[in-house]
Amino acid sequence: MDFLTWAIIFAVIAVVAGVFGFTGIASGAASIARILFFVFVVIAVIFLVMLLLGGAAISAPLAVALL
């Protein structure tokens, strides 16, 4: 599973735990989901920069279509 999937899973756990009133569990799951989400965003940005700077391996129309 990728980071975004884990972030969504922990966000759902946080919402369910919040509904049942388990605030300690909810805050823990929400913080884990937040960390995983930001790790995913950083990795996605790094790969986007690598895609844009490494244009020799990818043709220009494909790089523009991905944006």
C-alpha cells in the first residue's frame, strides 16, 4: 500500500474513534495520518521535479500531458 492509502486509513480511524469519544486514539491516528499525508506530498513533489528536470528520458508531449 502507498502512503496516501495509509493516510486515508488513519484518517478514517481517527473519525471513527472521535465519534465514539476515544480522544487519545483519535488524536494519535490523526497525527499519524497527517504525517503520512505530508510524506506522500513531499515524495510526489520530488518525483514531479525529477520528471520535469529529467526530460531526456521522457518525450516532451508526454511530460506536458502529465502536468
